[in-house]
Amino acid sequence: MRCCIDGLNLHPTSVHDAAVALDTVTDRLLAAGDRRAAFTDVYGIVTRAVAAQVERRDGMFLEPAWISRLAGRFCERYLETLGWYDRGAAQDCGAWHIAYASTASRFTPPVQNALLGFSAHINYDLIFGIHATIVEFGHGADRAMLARLKHDHDQINSLLRASVIEALARLAARHGCPLSAFFLETAPEVAVWVSMEMLSRWRERVWDDVLALLAARGGSERAALSRGIERRSTRIAQMLALPSLHQAPHTALRLLSRAA
């Protein structure tokens, strides 16, 4: 069977490379009726929004080259997890194991698949992606530059907020998600608020973890931090994977609030 990443650039170095890869993967997964498409479809919306800002001279980012490189590395990590899944290999963190396991069930709504993908990608992958990109650019000891990078990290929250309604509409229309349709029709403002409470808290914690990794004294301390990050990301995924999330919309909103 053809792997969904066959022939792709598996090492994207920019946000534009990432957008091309994600669009291609989404098209292939949709054509195959593969439930993993829910996450890649929504992930692509946010990535294209980042690309649009990177291209603008008056865009929101202070360090657009850094953000673009981070987006490429972030996508590279996701493609790695896709490859492991298609080869039947184990994931290297519990959050991705849970996220991919959810896509194997026809009872899991697409919005839950998408949330589990974002949970693993933010609460685990993003921490190490930001850390590696800061180190690559030589900014680890530059407090002034770290403040600029934190500004750009926070700006992504604005793009996420602006993407929530489009993401729900995409999940409802292209993936037949009843929960997404319900939220759009009855409580779009609540859905945006809950989503951003969750995502913004996750992302604030991400930056704290990045700073901890930068300050770590030696490999053993970094390894201990990494183990803690893996355990926490797995616990969040376990909560998001609770069966009751797809049983009633109001129950789903309460669980999402707790997962924040």
C-alpha cells in the first residue's frame, strides 16, 4: 500500500515547504478515506496563515525567518510520525500513540482526531522544535532575542484564534463531523473561547519548557525534563481521548475546558 508521504520532501526547511507537504498529505488521506486527514487539513489552515504573514513586509512577526524555519522543522517532525505509523513502527511518545489510535476508530469524531493531533504536536513536538531552532540560530543566551522570539510565538495565537471557525467549517463540510457542525450552529463564540483557552495555555507552558531546556545543565537534566514533557503530553492526550468526548456536545466542552 502506498505510504501517504511517498515522494514528499520529508525535510521541509520553511513554512512554504511545510504548506506544500501538508496540502499533499491531506489530499492523499482524503482520497483514501483516511481519518488522519482531519488533523492535517486543519494544520494546513494554520500553516498557510503563518506563511501569509511571513511573506508580508509589514507582517506580525519580528523574526519571520526564524518562524519560517521553525514551521519547516515542526512539519518535518509530523511527517516523521506519519512515516512511523504507515510502517507500523511505534511512536516515540504516548501522545502520538493515542492520537493515531483514535483515527483507527470510526466512532471518534473528526474534531477529536484533530484535537488529539494538535495536542501531541504542541505539547510534545513544539517544545523540542522551538528549542532546536533557537539553538540552530544561536539565540540560546541572547535575552533580547529570546524576547523577540517569544513575541512571535505568542503571535501565532492570533492566527489560531482566527482559524477556529474555518477549521470547524472544514471539519463539518469535508469530514462530516457532527460535533463541529453543532458548535458552528449553536455556540461558535463558546467554541472559539474554549479552543483558545486550551491552546493558549498549552503554548504558554511550551515556552516555559523551552526555557527550562535552554537552562538545563547537561544531558541528564535535559533527559529528565524530556521525560516529564512526555508524561504530561500523554496525560493531556488521555483526557482528550475519553469516550465521553463524542457522546454529547456539552460534555465535550466541559472536558476541553479541563484539558486546558
